[in-house]
Amino acid sequence: MSDKELSKETELRARRLIWYLGYFARGNIHIYSEEGQEITEIDVLGVRFDEILHPNYMIIETKSGYEKGFTSILKLKGFQEYFPPSTVSIMRYDITPDIIKFAGSMGIRGYHLSRIDEMEEDLGIERKLWFGSFRAESILEINSHISLLRKARGGYLDPYFNFWNTRDAFYKIKVLVNTIELLSNKLEEIDEGSIKKAVQWLILEYITLFSVSVLEAASDLYSLPSHQRKRIFLTKLISGKLAEKEKEELISNTYKFFDEYSRVVMRRRPNLKRSDLMLVPPYADDLYNMISNIIKNSKASRFMPRYLDLYTNEYFLRNKKIAWEELHKYALVPDEYCLLSLKASRDVIKFLFPKNIPYFISSEYFSE
């Protein structure tokens, strides 16, 4: 096996390992500056929410090479600051004792694959069992879908590439709601089979990322008593990348412009009222109710991205009918929380599609 093949297999093993440790994981995450300049790449990134919805990140570097090992450790140290709280590790088949020692001095764990063999055995991971988002075939198909979607105009992939760069959960929620709606409307116009499936995959991926964003938002609100929660929720939902005061000022100035233009230039009163320029999106109440239910049932709802991830990568991409017993087995969710977690993931879909859930989702995911 070539060095490139060994590195790729190591990445897949890392993704599988942290799945068994309870993380929702993605690979090849690109980190960009605010101006859109690519800064670096993360081989494996996982997030796990605890019982009080506190997020914990796991970041793993799997690329090989002696010199690269030392520079990777310095890069990983920076990730500890960028994704607090996070556990960072370097995991390679050719890691040397001096790299492990240097990593340890920086508070980073270095793993040789022989140790990963032992960890997999301890966790009961079957060596030849690959499923979900860490199947090599799934990654190849996703890359094919991305290549097709890159050719389409409209920036539909922007939320996919920028998701982990964006810190504001409420901003991500709004972007994903809008993008999912746009893609769903676009889907009706597409006849070509490969493009249609690529768009369907992207919608499912955005639903999964939306569920992560909702958990992040619920985490932000978890410590608040219920009588204070709605007010803070609305403030965070309104603000986005601008402060609430800045948005109010922008809307007031916009209304003032239309009012003066109508009276002075058009010589008539404007049809637009100040109250028509709403800051709060129409789905705010439904979103708040969903987040409140997530907080109330946090022990179960924290697992919902795992179910959505499995549906997309194990069943949809493979055109495979859901085997519910298998789905629950792969999800690795405690038995007492399985059905509640599945319901929470379905509630996310119902929120995003209040009128009509697309057939490629409802025909399978709501069939039990």
C-alpha cells in the first residue's frame, strides 16, 4: 500500500474511531480567513455534545512525513485555541518517538497505528466494518457530487465550505434555512439524474449541519432559566453578523429613505410601513419551540445528527432501503434514547419543510 493510500486509510480509521467515541465527524475541513483566503486544512474534525449540550471538539491530523509531523503539531496547537474546548491528536502509521514526545510537551496526543489497533479492539470495532460517512465509497460519491455542484452558479456550496469557520450558530441557522429552501425550489426544475441526486445529497447534508447548528444554539441558551430564554433567543436570532442595534438602525434608515422618496419624488404616501420591515424571521416561534424541546430532552436530542448522517451516507447515497435495527445499531445511541433521538431528527426535518417533506426523505426516513 502506498503512503497516500495508508494516509487515506488512517483518516478513515480516525473518523470511524471518533464515531465510536460519540462524535459527529467530518473530514478535509478547510479553514478560511474573513476575506476568503484558505489558511489551512483539518484532516478530521468531530463534535460531541454532552448531556447539558456542551460541545467538545476532536481534531486529528493524519498526514504523514517526518518534518510534517512537527509542523502539524504546531498547527494543532493553534486549533486548540480556534475550537475551544477541543482535544487534538496526531495519528499516523509512521509517527516516531520524538514526534510523540514533542506532541506531549504541547498537550497533544500522538498515536501510532499499533495503538489505534488496540483502541479499536477495546471499543469492539470490527476492522472490516465500514459504514456511513467514513465509507471510502461514500466519500468518492460526495466528491463527485461536489464537482457537479461547483459548476452551478448561485453559491449553493458556500455554507458547506464555511460551516466550521462560522462561530455564530444563529447566523448558520438562518443561512441554512434559506439555502435549503432555495435548493428545494431548484430541485423541481432539475431533470438530469446525476445533478438531481447531487442537489438531493446537498439538501440532506445541510439538514444534518442544521441539526448541529440547532444543538449549538440550544447550548448557548441551555443555562438560561425559561422565563429569560425567549428574549435572549430573539436577540441572538436577530443579530446575526450585525448587532441588533445596528440592524434596527439600518432598517430605520431604509424606511426613512423610502418615506422621503415617496413623498418628495413620487408625491404620495408610501405603501410601506415601518412594521413591515421585520427583523424576526417568520419561523422564529417554531424554531424557539424546537430548541426548547431539545433543551428539555437534551440527553436524547444531542444524538440527532448521527441519525441524519447515517441516513444520508449509509442509505440515501447507496440507494439502500433503511433497515431500522441496523440504523439504531450503527448510531451507537443508548437504547433508552434511540426513539427520542430519531424523533428529534425528524422534528428538524418537519421544521425545515413545514408544508411538504420531499419524497426522497419522507419515503424512507418517515417509513417506520
